[in-house]
Amino acid sequence: MPQRHFTKSERTAFYDVIGARRDIRHFIPGATIQPDTLARLLAAAHAGPSVGLMQPWRFVRITDGDVRRRLHAVVEEERVRTAHALGERSDEFMRLKVEGVLDCAELLVVGLCDDRERHIFGRRTMPAMDLASVACAIENLWLAARAENLGMGWVSIFSPADVAAILSMPPGAQPVAMLCLGPAQSFPDRPLLEIEQWTTARPLDDFVSENRWA
Amino acid sequence: MPQRHFTKSERTAFYDVIGARRDIRHFIPGATIQPDTLARLLAAAHAGPSVGLMQPWRFVRITDGDVRRRLHAVVEEERVRTAHALGERSDEFMRLKVEGVLDCAELLVVGLCDDRERHIFGRRTMPAMDLASVACAIENLWLAARAENLGMGWVSIFSPADVAAILSMPPGAQPVAMLCLGPAQSFPDRPLLEIEQWTTARPLDDFVSENRWA
């Protein structure tokens, strides 16, 4: 669709998806995602931009209950380490629900592929642009999930080396996300970390300046 | 809109935005973006997810022609260095149009803020999750631009230190993108790097496996 023109009502629906997307940790246990729906979500991710068109992403779908439980154990281990690192807020952190790995309908691990050094276009000075590309792909998937009325949570509380070992990832590859996907118990009207008073989001005006950093 | 339910036709429009988004380098010179449109684009970015709700992004709008030309010179310098690093493909690279910094209606520099070390939630083992959050915000903006029938290009061909110096960024902050925005000459049906035979995109099936890396 080279010259697709979007109308105001289409734009409104699009912005509603942007505004209604949440990081979901509360899923409906035992639910499933239809195969064609999952295929659309992955296609949305794969339609994401990538620096120099390098397509640095890989998606591992976890269907084996044992593998899922081992991944969950890795998250649980890092959750305790994070709590320890947070010092005086450690108890408060441990009371938060930070992941839905065991309850979500589908679990995907997203990783950066190996053999990325040969891709110089757009990343000679900033090699981490490959991670930026993977993140854009994940955001596409996240928004697509919301448009499908499904929840998604991006879990980054894990040791990358441990996840790499469980999934037999080659040297140079690295996991960047566990994506929990499925029917959500609800879509809160604000970020959960605000509702639970972990932190307060600041308004856009605090983040915009003109011609120089301010 | 806590429980906003999206219909099939809304979903179709949403997927059309995902599919019609392109990395645009050819803009209509002299065009402008209405202030309320630019405000919607920035709001879409600001609605993006961020690890631990840290909101690590900053947006610098470039309205001063002199600053824009200095930023363009930094891109041009890195373009030549990238060509040199590419060796036998250097001439081919130099023939590609890789940015529309001077011609686009609006130029934004997006950066990671300083003082990020204190944010441990979700990034104790993977500190670069802050970059992932900024990338998600940029993808929101990119899709929103397409929904507004505007083009966007993410330029990452620059020395971060040079851009930081031009914009007086504090230690610890770092630029990750120059975003070129505005009415596009066209929206190609495939990535420009494919059309110009720089590279060939691979199909999704090459990137998906089950339960283990493959």
C-alpha cells in the first residue's frame, strides 16, 4: 500500500491503541491465543524498522512447560537480587507483581542475533542501535497485542547468561526480553507502577526543549 | 479508556499503519508540520513504555537553521567515515541517500537523559533497557507520523559526542537519534535499502523457533 492515506477516524483509533497500551502482569490463567492472532503479532514485530535493514531480532516461542518454569525461576532469582540492590525499598519492591511468566497464554523470548559485528551501516559509532531496532519491533508487537485486545508485559528482570543457557543461544546472541502475552485481567487506566505508588510519571513538558538540552 | 475494545476494522487500520511505515529520507523541502500535529506526535512518544517507568527520553526540537546545519555537518562527516569502514562497498554506500536532515519539515534530536544509574528496576543486569525504552517511544512517534500521513527517518549516522557538544548535553546524557519529520515525497512499498539493492530482507520464518534457539 504505497500511498495509503489515513483518515481522521483511523488516526483516532490508532492513538487510542497508543494510549490504551499497558505493561500487563495480570493474565487470565489457562487462556490461549489463536495461532492466526499470534502470527499477526509476530508479523507486526517483523515489520518493524531495523538499522541498515539488518533485522537483528529472533523470537523463541516457549511451548514446553518445563522450559517456561526454568525461565520463571531465573526471573524469580533476579527479582530477589534486584530487591537486595534496591536497599531501603526492597520490601516494597517484593510486594509488586512484576511479571506474569507462569500465567500468560504465550511466552516469547526475544533476542539479538549473533554475528552482528559485520553490520556497520548506522551503527559504526553506536553499535547498540541493533538493540534499538529490536525494541522497535517489540513495541510494534506490543501495540498489535493491544489492538487485538490482548495484554503484554515486557520482563527484563533476568540474568541474560542464564536465559541464553536455557535456550542454547550461540555466543554473541543475547536475550533482551521475555514477552508475556494473553488475555489480561484488565487494562488499567494508568501505569501499574503509578497506581501502586512506586513512582510518579512526569509530564511531557519536562522532556522537551528547543535547540539545546535544557 | 481502561477497557477500550478494538474492533476488526480498527485493527485493520492499525495494521495498515504498521505495514505502511517506512524510513523516509526524501522530504518535500519547505513544508511544515502544524504545531498541534507535532504535539500529538510527541505525546505518542511520551505514551511509550519505559523500564521501571523511568521515562529516560529527552526531545530537542531544532528550529535554529544554524544548529540544523551544524548537525547535518556531523552526519556528513560520519557518512564518509562509514563509507571508509565499509571497504569495497564504500562507493555504493556513498550513492545511497541516507538522511533528509536539511530538507525535512521538523528535526528532533532524541537523547537518553543523564543520571540513569539510580534506576535499577528492570535494568540491574541489562542497563541498556533505558535505550530500549527510548526506542519504543521513537517507534510510537514513527507510527503516529505515518498515521498523520507524514514521513519520518531515524538517522543514527553521527558521532554522539559531537551532537552532545552542539546541544550542550550534560555528562551522562547521550543522543540516540536525529528524527527527520515531514511530508514525504512518497511512501515506497518496500524498504528503500531493498529497492536500491543494498540488501534483501529475510522472511519472518527465518527468525522464529520453538523452545530453543535455532
